[in-house]
Amino acid sequence: MSGRPRASGVVGRSGRRDGGPGEAGSVSVEAVILLPVFLACLFVIMEASLWIYAGAVAQAAAEDGVRVATGADAQSAAAGLAMAADILDARASAGHDWTVEAQPGTGQLTIVVHGTAASVIPGVHFHVTGSATLPWET
């Protein structure tokens, strides 16, 4: 190799770019800027996933509860509420502050589940609701 100096910023044989004057520490600065952005995106994705999961659990609890209450055994609305509460207890990691209520109507029964999704960001609370309605003969 000849003893001539290469211009700064030129790609050498190894494929790496030679840093020119004034570029020392630029990788550290880029990392300091990009790492918080990456972590924020990661937390937003995790929060959205927990919210979707809690909504699915609330919906499943409402559907199973109304199915038990109006099924072939024609159990009471209280049995449906108990079933929904059991499902929510089994999936306690999905959220908290669950409430389950039955809303009997003319020829139908609706079970509504309300709750708060689990959160990884302190102070952030997303509320979820699930409801299901089926025909019901009292």
C-alpha cells in the first residue's frame, strides 16, 4: 500500500467508512437520540398488545357468561355472572377492576364486562368493555 493519505469519509478496503475530522463520538450521539425513541415505540407496542388482550378476555367472559345463563340448562343470570367472573379470575393478568353485570331485556339477556387493561406505563389506564346478548326465556 502506498503511503498516500486517504480523504476522510472514504470507504476503505474493509468496507468500513473512515471517520473524518469532527465525526468522533457521532455513534454515541446517534445512540443517545435513537435509544429513547426505540424504547418508546417498544412500550407503545406492549401497551397496545395488553389493551387488545384485555378486550379479548372481557369479550370472552361476556360471551361465555351469557351462553351459560341462556344455554340448554337454562340456568339463571347469576350463573352466567359467576361464569364470567371465573373467567376473569383465571385471566387476572389481563387487567383489574373488573365488573360484570347482567341486563335482562324482553326475551334476551345481555352480560356486560367492564375493566381496566394491565399496563406497563405507570399512570396509563385503558378501559375495556365486552358484551354479549342472546335470546333468553325466563
